Amino acid sequence: FLLLFFRHLRENHCKKEGGSYVCTYAENNVCSSLPIEGVNDNDYEKHVYKHHAMSNTNTSTDNEKLPSSAWNIYSASQNLPAVLNDPSKGKQKDLFTKTWGDHFVELHNVPAPSYLPEISKHHFDNYLKKISKRCKRRSRLSETSNSIDSPGETSILSNLNFSSSSKNYTHFDLSEIPKIYLKSDFKLSNLETFSIVFPQYHQEEEQQQQGSSHPVHNQCDIALSSSPPSYHNSSKLLQEKLSHYLDIVEVQIAIQVANKSDAFFHAMSSHDTIMEQLGQTIVQVKNLRCKLKNIDETQVKTSLKLIQKEKQRSNQCKALEKLRLMSSILQTQPTIQIYLSTPNYVAALELIEKTKDILNSELYGIQSFRHLLSELKEMTKMIDTLMIQEFERFVSTDLNRPLTETDLHVIESEKLVCIVLGLLKQESLEFLNIYRKEVDSAIKAIIKSCAIEIVSSSNFSFQTNHSSELTSLDDQIKYLNILEWLHLLKNCTHSLGLLLLRIKATCDVMMGAIPSDNHEARGKVDQVLCSTCQYALNRCAYLLSKSSVTYYNESKEESGPKSAGHWLSEKASLNHLTELQGYVNSLSQICERILPPNSNNIAMILKLAFKSEAIKLMQRYHAEQRSRLEMILESESWRKADVPCELEALLGNIINHGCFTSNKLSSSSSKQYLEVNNEKYAVIGTVLILISMISEYCSRAEEITLVTHILPRYIGDLIQIFNSLSCKLVLGGEAVSDKTGLKKITTYNLALALRALQLILYLIPFVVVHFEGLLGENAPLSHLHNVSDRIRDHIRDIRLKLLSIMGQVLNAELKYWEVKAPMPSKSFLVSILNFCLYFLRVLKNFDIL
């Protein structure tokens, strides 16, 4: 059916203009729901389907418009701005091809709500069954009551025998009356109605129009015009029909009255009773109204006035509170100024926040306060700037005041707490970055002032020597000597230690002001401490590793360049290194004390830098001691040397107390032998020097703890040099030279070498115990153990050499011995005994036996 309807509209009610289709299916051949310029084929089919095929509007005949359906919410349409500003819509392709109207926006059917259940006819089955039974029972009872007439009741209509079942009134049926007379809008003034009721006048009018050129303008002319006899007959016939229709209606009315007569007479009989009751009711209502009026006057109005007055009083109290609140708001700015002068930044910021809350809630919309919010915002920014400036001023004053050991506390700590609390109130941690920058600047200033002080008091003439090159302080400190460098490091570490303690006190004050749950701020303070200690230690480490251009000898007049290199590792002595370690340890200990937990590795920065330079210095010192030992040993005459009492006392401290230092004796006496544990040692001078070196290394191991781990290897290296060179010189015979004055290697020389090695071997266990106490039981001392094994091998070789010498002498004596009586001969025995006594005397002198 739809296809046929579409085809009909396209063939009979559509115009094609160019490539566009124009719908003419409407009045005056213009469809109001389609643009005048037309649409394409697809849009035309959608238009027909939506506005013509599925339209629910019914057009009445005879060009009569039916009233429009009732308006509901789904009949609403949008205006053009609402459509164009709809954010849920994308880009509409046909937006500018549509004609504005009710259908500019497509209406969509609203789907049924998902939260309501679907109701079908089956849900009413039980109800219909129940009601159908009651309905049937009700209809049976009504038929029974209508069929039974009351015997005592009589009516005029029943006497007239108006019964619907009577045979006399079977032809009085309403179906005989035309429907036109039963319509509610029946009017003879309507031309169509008049033509239907009086058809003869309509026929006569047509005849007159055909026979005459003058039209008839109204029905009165037709009625007054002359008519033939047939016209009068038809009028009579029409009058009889109308009379018959009237009789039918009257009979039906009579029948209806007869059916309802019992109810009519019952109502009439009870009318008087109802009127009487109604009169009584009116009187009672009047009495009730009077009583209510009295109650209203005496009780209700008074109570209502009380309620009204109470409400007025409540409103006035609220207004008074508002006025008081407004008055307090007006005092906000003076109060903030008072707080800032205290300074109590937290109270000022809290007052601003509270005022903002009141303006946004209780005093919202008051025109006199419309600019106060912006003023409060500007005041908040001003307070932030003021707090930052006050913090910078406080930090600068605190860090730049003189550094003394008795003045390490924070001045005006209450002011600092107020500033920190105010900045934390604004959730701003930028002040910690500012503090860190100020601390770094203070550290730089301290080091610079110490350097300027040392440079100004230096013995080097900066004006006469290389004046063109010394343009900056960094260039000038390169020309300081060792003592000046040590003094510079001492001043820097002392001043930085005091500064760090003062910074720690300031951080403690800030940490006390920070709430315990503000982990971010507390972590930032710890970071400031860590970065401060790290920066200070790095600056000192830079001074430790600083290179010097020129060193000069103060005892000489000339100050020309002597050597170049690092001042600590290349020119300092062990005493300087020991002194410097005290400065390094003091600053590192301060950093360890002020650093937060799990951050002590930062305190090792300066120690590691010092350790690096100290190892270089020890390498240089060891190289010098090694060269010295080799040179002394190569020029050794291998004769017995006198033993100083100071060295004997040193060995006594080593053996008895494990201490490698001894007090200097006032007397400078010496002995021929070295007594150790009730044993005499005749030693050479090189051994005494070697023992002094070993003692120096061991004592420095206690003082310079950062290089303790390398000293056992250096000691073993010195002992190994002595062992290998003595073996080469004595057993190898290289000691026989003009330099030493030896012509040959005798048993005397072998015995001295043997006792020297035995003494060194006796001291090695004490050295091992000493370093185990310093480094622990797992200390790397394998080098000393290996040297001990080599010394034992060397001692064994010397002993074998002595036995071989004795064997050679005995073999020579036995070679020239003649077997003759007496046997053995006296001369042979005397020579053998003399040699043995000599050999025994040599061994006894060296206490080898």
C-alpha cells in the first residue's frame, strides 16, 4: 500500500525542478514541511514517509478543519540558537539547506522508560475474570428489578399504556429520523444543511440559475418567489414528515419518562425532608462559623501574632547578626595589618580564608563587598611576597653574623617559626630552595674570606712576582706554601663546621614548625641539610686537590719556581698529613652528626678526597724511603754498629706494650748490643734505620687511619728490599767493593746479616698484631707472611753458608794431615781446635748459639 501511495504522490503531487523534487501534496499545492527550493530523491522519500504516509492527522471533508490535538511536551521544538549551540551535535551536513520551521530539528520518538515494567493484557486476566462475574450478576439484578413492577404504584404513562412492547408504538422508531436532525451542530443557516432539509428549494434554485443570468443571492428570495403547485405539495409532505418525526421523539420521551417515573416520584416525595434537613444544616453551619470566629478572635489570632512577632524577632536577630558580621568583615584589613606587624602570618592568612568563606556563603551577593574578594586575593599575594622577603632577610642576617663556638643558636627563632608556618599555610616550599641558595652563597663567602686572609698574610710577594698572571684569588692561592695551605684548610674546616652547626639549629627550628604529617616539607628540609653538607665538603675537597704552580724555599732569598704539582700529595710531609686529617675528621664528624639517618655516605666525600691525596703522598713517601733504604744498604760496610738507647726503648715498647712510639730520652748514650727479651743482637746500621722506618709506618697507621690499609704492604715491601739486597750483597758477594770498603765476605759479615734478619723476623709478628688491631682479623696481611717465609729461607741459606765455610776449613786441614803416630797428632789437634774456637767465638759474639 505504501509503495502505491508513494507512486501516487510522485506522479500526481510532485514537481521536478532541475535535480530537486518539490512536494505539492497540501493546500494551494504547497507543502509547508518541505523547502520551496526542493530536495534530492532520498530526502523526498523520507519527507513523504514522515509527513504524509505516517501522519496521524485526519482531514475532514467539505474543506472543514478539525481542531488540532492537545499540546504535550513532545510537541516542543527548538529555536535556531539552541540547535546551533548544541554541544552534543556534530557537524551537520544539511544545516544550511533546511528551511527554518517546526521541523528544522528532527523529532525522535522518546523510548519507553527502562525502569518501568512492560504491562500486557495478560496482567489484567485475573481482574477481568473477577469483574466479569460481578458485571453479569449486576446485569441480572437490574433486569429483574426492571421487569417487576410495584403493585401499589400507578402512573399516568402506564394508564396511557405507553409500553415499548405495545403494538401501537412499534412504528415510532428513532431509526426513521434522518441523522442530520440528531447532530449537535444542526443549523438551518448552513447552506448544505438547508439544502438537505429542503431539497425542493435547491432544485428550484438550480433551475432558475440555468434559465436566468441573474443569480439568486439568498434563501429569502427563493422563499418569496412564485412557485408551481408541486412546490406546495412537497411542502406539505415535508411538514407531515417533520410532524411524524416529532411524534416519534415525543413517544420516546414518554417511554423514557415512564421507565424513570418511580425515581422521579421518589425524589419528589423526599424533597421536603431534604429541605428540612438542609435548613437545619444551614443553622448548624452558621453556629459553627460563629464559634470558629470567636475562637479565631480569642485564641488563633493572638497565637498567630505571637508566631508572627517571633518570626519578626528571629529575622531581626538574623539581620543584626548579618550587620555584626558585616562590621567584623569591615575590620578585616586593619586586623590583618595588626597581625602582619606582630608578625603573625598564619593568623592573617587564616583570617583572609575565613573572610573569603563568609563572603562566598553568608554574605554572598552584597554589593558593598563586591570588590573585597579581589582585594583579599591581592593581599594574600602581598603577604606571600612579604614572607619570602622576610625569610630572605632573616636567613641573610643569620648566616652572615660572626661565627663563634658560643653563638650557634638561632636568633629570633619565634620570627622564623611564624614565617615558616605562614609559608606552609600557603603550601609553598620555595623558601627551602631559597635557603639552600643562601647557604651555598654563605659557604662560598666563608671560603673566600679565609683564602683572602691567608693570601694577604702570605710571605710570597704577589706584587713583584708574576704580577701580570695573578689577576684573581684562584690564581693567587696557587702560590701558597705548605704551611699556608694547612692554615687555609684549618680555617675553612673550622668556620664551615660552625656554619653547619648553625644551619642545623635553623633546620631544627623549621622542622619543629612543620607538622609531623607533612612528609614532603620534612623531606625537603633533610634534602637541604644533605645538599649543604655535600656542597661544603665538595668545596673543601676541591681545596685538597688544588694544584699549586710554584713552591719556594723560605730559607732562601730567591723565590723563583722550584717545582709544580699538587701541594698535598707531592710536597707535604707525614706530619702535615696527620695534622690535616684532624681537620678533615672534625668537619666530617660534624656532618655525620647533623645529617639525617641513612645519609652518612655524604660525610665520606671529604674523607675520600683526603684519602686519594693521602695515598698519593704515601706512595711518594714510600718511594723515597725505599730509595733511601736501597742507597743505605748498598753503602753498608757490614760492621757492627752502636745501638742508641732510644731505639732499644722503642723495641721494648713494641715487645712489651705493642706501641711503636717511645718517649725521647734526655741522654744520647749508645750500646754495643741490642738487648731484646734478654737476648743480645749485634746489628748493622741499616737494620736500625729499617726498624725506625717500620716504627714510623706503624705509628702513622694509627694517626692516619684512611691509609692504614696500604701500610702493611709498604712495610712488607721495605723488609723484602732489605732481605733481597742483603742476600745479594752478602751471599752474592756484591758487597765487596770500594764503596763499602770490604775486600771479602767473612763469617763475621755473614753473622751480622744473620742477626739482622733474625731481629727483623722477630719484629714481624708484632707488626701483624698491630695491624690486626687496626684493621681487624681479616686484614690483608699476606704480604708480611710471605716476607717472613722468604726471610726464613734466607736465614737457612746463611746458616748453610757458615756450615759450608767450616766444612771447607776442616777439609783443608784434613787434606794435609798425615797418618802417623801418635794419631791424631798434636799439631793437627791444635789447628783444628784453634779454628773451632775462633768460629765459636764469632758465633758467641753475635749471640747466635
